[in-house]
Amino acid sequence: MREHQNTLSDERTAFLNIPYEIERLQCLFIESCASRYYTVRKIQKSSGRFSTGVDHVAFSRIEDEFLRYREKQLAGTRYKMSGKSIRVKKDLPQKAVITEEIQNKIVIHVNNTNAKLGMQLYKGCDLKTYRKNYKKDTIRREWILKSTNVKKRFLVTFTLRDRVLQTVIEAAVQPITEYYADSNSFGFRQKETALDAISFLIGCLEQQKKSKMGGKILFVKVSKEKYNSSKKRRFRKKKALKIKNVSKRQREYFYDYYIRKDDVIMKYKEVEQKPFLFFSNYYIINVKIKKCFDKSDHQMIIEKYPLCIKYRFFLKAWLKVPIYNTVRWRDKIILKGKPKVGVSTSSIVGQSVINCVLNGLEETI
């Protein structure tokens, strides 16, 4: 599969060369009821379902409804005027105590409200009804602290409607972007993590070591008892999980056991060489692309993103969507401006857009 990807690297499917069959399938998927239902359910289960956009619409949280009920019951009472926190349950008046019956009523009310909002999103996000006069919603910028230092970075929040639309578009484009992505690209991709990148680097270093030690040592597979009793050089390799759906601490694996056998020499067995071995030693270089999301050119994004022409106006609208808040976190004046370059890091399509822009970087390097 990866060799096939490398041969097609110069013929990547982009906006200008999408085959008619793929374009037709994209339109069928985007306009289907199943895709809308899937995206609405995905948004309902996401961690950001409680964050609101400029329209202040979000899914309800049960804990917030409990606090709202207490505030309503304590309005005008001495407890409220005393300045005590309603989160402290010690001295609460009797009418503000949440009994099991009230708790069940609040839970039912929250579930019904969320289901009603999900149905509104399902009915209001029919992409067949949108044309090129689509009016995008303004996004809200929030400044949050970085985990590494005292500096702040901005986090933008889209409305729920735009999040559903972006999820539909991203799901329609993802099979193409995953197929034509660089073989050793691990960022912002499904089933590809930082651990996969580390294991790939370890494999490269092991291959280098095997190339230098080729024709000397052979490891043979043995039983567990012989592995435990042996004092020679040995190692074990994970084979499969014994029990699924358990926590990390409780995981147990089946292993294959190997020990070194000195009397077997690899004289006639060729050592497998990888095609990218240009030097005798590897150097792992850590490079950061500065402001990759913020400085990406809009024209390049439009040309490289493999989305059908019929729904291309969505991507153009999301790239030019107005941002509402201060330009810098220390400023006090709230502005509303349209970005000329870049794509939002918090947008659902932003990650797949950057992967499309960076495709081919591996071969160039």
C-alpha cells in the first residue's frame, strides 16, 4: 500500500483533477440523510458540545442545570444575600436541596432539550438547501494559557451548525486525503499517533544496526520455559491481547520468545535493506514549522483540498469567516476582522486542510 502511495505521489487527487466518479460519490454522501445523522451524533458525543459560539447555542449539561435550579430557588433569600457559594451544601435551605425526584426531573428535562436541539440541527443542516449565498456564522476567539509557558494562544469556537457542516465535508474528503497522504505522515490523522512516529524512528535505527551486524547473529523462536531458563541474549515480542476492553494496568499479552543461537550463522541470508538508506548513520532532526496554520495561503488550500466543485463554496466561506474578539490577548478593544491567510486550528476541516497542504514535503526533504 505504501509503495503504491509513493508511485502516485505526483498524481495526487486535488480540486482540479477529481475524477467524475469520486465527485459524484462525494455529492451523494454529502447530501445523504445518513451523513447528517452521523455528524449530529458525533457532535453530541464530542467534548466541545457544551461550548457556545456567537449564537450562544450549545448542548445542556446536567451539572449546570443543578446550579441553575439552586440559584432560582435561592433568589431573594438571606442565604443568597449573604454571599455564600451555592456549591456549598452544608447550610443550604431546605427548598434548595436537590432530592432524588427533582434530580430525575432535571435529567429528563436535559435529555429532552438535547434531543430537541439535535433534531433542529439535523433538519437545519441539509446541505442540498444551501447554495453559494451561504451565510457563515462569525466565530468567537478565546485566549487560553499554553501548557508549556505563561503565554496565551487563541482558541476559536464555531457555532453548532457550522460544526455539523464541517464534519460532513471532512468525512466526505477524508478517504481521499488518507489515501494520498505521505506514507510517513503521522500528524492529525486517524489511527496515527506520536507513538507510531517514535516506533518508526526506532525501526530505522534498528535497521541501521542490523545492516552493520548483518551475517553474524540469528535469533530463534523458543518456548517460554526455555526463554526463562536461558542466560543468553534474548527478547520477547508482543503478539496479541489476552482480554480486551480492560484498563491499561490490567492488560495482559501473549508473547513470542526469542534467544540468541551462536551456532547458526547467517552467511547466505541477505539482510533486508530499506530504500532510503543514503548514509551510514541516521540523524533525527526535530524541526518545527512556525505558524503553519496561521500562514497557509488560501489559494493553495483551495487548489489542494479534494472537494467537489458543487460544495467548494463552503471551504471558501470558512477560510474567510470573520473572527470576533481582540487581536492580541492584552488588548481591550474587541474587533471583527476577516483573515487573509491561514486556517483555524480549532476548525474540524483545518487539520485535514493542513495535511493536504503539506503533502509532498517528505519527498522534497
